[in-house]
Amino acid sequence: MRSLIRISIVVALVALVVGALGAVGIASPFAKAKTEKVKVLDDFYKPDNVKIKKNNKVKWKWGQDFNSHNVTLKKGPNGVKKSKFTSQTSSAEGFTFTKKFKKPGKYKFYCTIHPDVMKMTVKVKG
Amino acid sequence: MKFRFVVGVVAMAALGGAVFAASASAKRDVFKVCKHGCKYSSVQKAVDKVKKGKKSTVKIKPGTYHEGVIFSGHKYDKLIITGTKSPKKTVLNGKNARIQGSPAQNAIDADNVDGLKIKKLWAKNYPTNGFFVHADPGDHCHGFAMVNDWTSFNGSYGQFAKHCTGGKITNGKMWGQGDSGIYIGETPPQKNPKWTDISNNKVYENVLGYSGTNSKYVDIHDSMFYNNGAGVAPNTLESELFQPNAHGKIRNNKIFWNNFNYFLPKSPVQTVGNGGLGNGINYPTGTGVILLGSDGWLVKDNQIFGNFFWGVASFSNPLNKTGKALNENNRIVNNTMGRGGTDTNRFDFFNDGSGKGTCFAGNQSSTFDFQSGNQHPKKFSYPTTCPAPASAGTGGVFGEGNLLQGTGQVGELAAYVASDPPCSQADSWVRHKHPAYQGLTPIDTKNFGNCKK
């Protein structure tokens, strides 16, 4: 019985802290990251402009396409590695690529297979 | 005296050769891969150990490896990845293969690597490609080689090089791909071009045998393309760099029985995407060679037979907004068509009459697909002398006939490629029983179900 009371107190305290963090605009470590979805189609991304908050995710999903595509980081904030934001090349319907954006800034992506026509931007706010 | 001198020279040469061979091999780092008992149990682990500036060889012992191998950058220049026996023994299998938690899309994906060689390997069952060598815009992948490799039942392409120069794909077998067995695409224009050698391959039961979007300086020769939807199909698309596809050769090949109706419900091959070029348009099946928006291709000395629609078809793509998918300056010469009349093509040749400079000369047994509704006589679309007279061809992307009224060359082409459902293209085929050839089974004798309309 005592241990049950202790657990209840701990849970209540955690809930209070999380609530307080949210109230002052600080992302809670327990908050679930939001995920923006982007379709990869012949030969474009939809949408091609995405705005998210720091620590949120973008999930690219391949459609029923004739051509192979990839998601490749062309330019990002200083210190962000291109290789960490580059998908495999795929033509498979339903293939997905998900990335979490921890660093604010502007991320420019393109498909190296269709570089002239397949481009998109992810803007990450702090 | 003379004898001693000769012995001395021979001994020195032998010693020199041995030293040279030893030093040449010593220059390479060798990474051995096998399922048990080697330092590396996966190809990726071995590749990850390659050091910049060192020539490296990854030797893979026989076995089946469920993995996708991916690497990028000139650190890997001149890397050799090779099986140690026949490709039948050393298999990269895409089933349950994963890369960083995701399904592996390609058996080997090499980006921005010069001089990569892939040898004696079999890549099968990958959702996208078997062996995929490519470069990003502004970078390069010079002189790749895929030698004695097999690829089967990969979602898009078997052996795929894009944005590369030179290179070769030889002595391979490619079957069951959802797009093409071999693909060379987006070749950068070159002042002193390095040609890509495609030779001694057996390419069969793919949607397309060879496809090459905006490819250039490709020499396709001494290969067999059979039982595909279409055999050899260089093409121009505006979605990719370096239009048009140009300056290629298709010579000394055997191109036959390309009557694979892969749209049928029980087809063993599933087409990638919706299987077409978009807007309800599909490649013309039953065709040996398709020159789609091609400029300056030579089709010479091939044996082309038993294709139920066209032997060789050359046409522009008026839907390409840039106007660069233009059928021009193609020479179709000295081919042997229809196997002496025993295994004919429905028509040996189709030309839409667009562009300028496409000609048909010296072919053994020529039948020309010439539809009613054309403004000009047959010689306008089918000049039988090369170079073609200036009077032949419309000069533009629209050929003979009226697209809207569905008449003439363009009318027939549009109706065929837009057949709905696509499996009904086969309703236009002229079928016959093929005489035996090299012990092979014609794909049109297999039952893939009925075309549901």
C-alpha cells in the first residue's frame, strides 16, 4: 500500500514538471515529436516546403512511381552532415525515410536522380 | 652461348614478371568476406574498412548475403568487389536485407566513385536495383566495370549506371527486372567521348532489355535480347539531365521474341510503378528496338526476328515540352530481319516520319509499317538510302498523319502505346509459332492469364 502511494506521488510530480515545462514553452523530454509527411512522386516532393519545430521529424514516403528517387541534403545549417540526411535511392512504393531535425535552420534537399525538378526545403525553428 | 643468353633473358623476364605481379598485388588491400571464418562476415563491413588513397579489393567467398551495400565518395576509387567463383555461387539477396533499419533498396549502391569494378556476383530480389553506380550533379563516376555479373527480379534495373562516363557491362545475365536489365542514363556530353561497352550479355524476360534515358556514346554489341517486353530502348526524357539520348550503336546483336506481355495478371515480373511512361502511355511491347527521341544511333548488322509488333521502331515524343525528344539522324542498316522469312516481325520497321535524317538501307528483308492518312509517300518516312535525302521527314516532333484524328503514323503509334488496358497491346500483334532457336522457350508460349478488359 505504501509503495503504491509513493508511485502515485512520483507520477503526479512528473506530470506537474512536464506541464510546467510546456507552460513556459520548453519542449518536454517526454513530449512526442511531431512528424510532417512528404510524398515522393514522379518527379516532385509534395509538399516541397515544410516548416517544423526543432526536434520534430519529417517522414518521406515513396508513391507508385516509375522512376527511382532519393532524398539528399544539398545544404543545411553548419555542422549538419550530408550523409546523415540522405536516403537510399528507391523506386519501391511505400518505402519511407524519416529524419529528426535537432538543429534549427534551413535544409535544402533534392533528388540526385532528378536534380533539376525535384527540390524541397525544410525550415526548422528553434 | 646464344642458348645461355636466351635462358638468361627468359629467367630475368620471369623474375621481373613475378616481382611486378607481386608488387601490383601488394599495392592492393584485400578484404575477405565469408559467412564464417573470415575477418568480415558482410560486404558492407569490408567496404567500410577501405582507406582513402589505397587500392582495395573485397573478395567475397561463395554464399548468400542478405544485405545492401552502400558507399559514397572518391575514397573508394578503383575499388574491386568480386566473387571468387561463378556468380551463381555468390549471391546478394534483397529478401530481408536491411540498411540502418530500412529495407535495403539496392544490392550495391556506389555514388561518386571512379573505376569501380563489380565482378562475379548475383544480385536478386532487391526492391529497386541490383548494381547501381552513379554520380551526383557536378561529380563523376568514370570507368566503372560490371563483368560476369547476374541480376534477377529486382524492382527497377539489374545493372544501372547513371551520370557516368566510359565503363562497361559485359558477360552478364539479366532477367526478371521490373524496368530494364541494363540501364545507362544521363551521360554527360563529352568532347572526346569515352564509350560505354555493353557486350556479350544475355538479357531476357525483363520489361525492357536495355533502357537508357539521355544516354550517349553507348556501344551495345554481341549480346542477346530476347523474351523482353521490348529488346533495346534508348530514350529521351525531360525529367533527367543531358537530353537527348544520342550517338549510340546497336550492332551484331540477336534481338528476338520480345513479346513479353508483362501486364497480364499472372506475369512473373511486376512492372515498377504503374509500368508506363505516365499519362496512360506505355512502351510498345512486341518490339525489338525502340529509338524514342533518339539522335544519331546506328542500328547495324543485327539479327532481328520474331517480334510480334515491330522489329525496329523510331519515333519522336511530342509530349516532351523541350522539343528535344526528336527522332533524327538514325541509321538502320545491314540488319537481317525475320530470319529468312521463317520467324518474321509483324513489320520490320516503323518510323513516324518526324525529324530528319533517319534512314533504312541495306537491310535483308524489309517490311515497312506505312499507314493510310499520310500526306507524303512512303519514301518520306522510309528513305532507303543513307544519308537520308533532305526531302524526307517533317523536321519536327510531329510525324506523318494526324494525332487528333488518329490517322497515319502518329495515329497508329498513339493508339498502340495508349492501349487501355495496356495488356490489350497484344491484340495488335501478329502471332506465329517460332522455329526452334538455341534451345530457348519463347515467352509468348507461356500462360500468364487473360487480359481483363
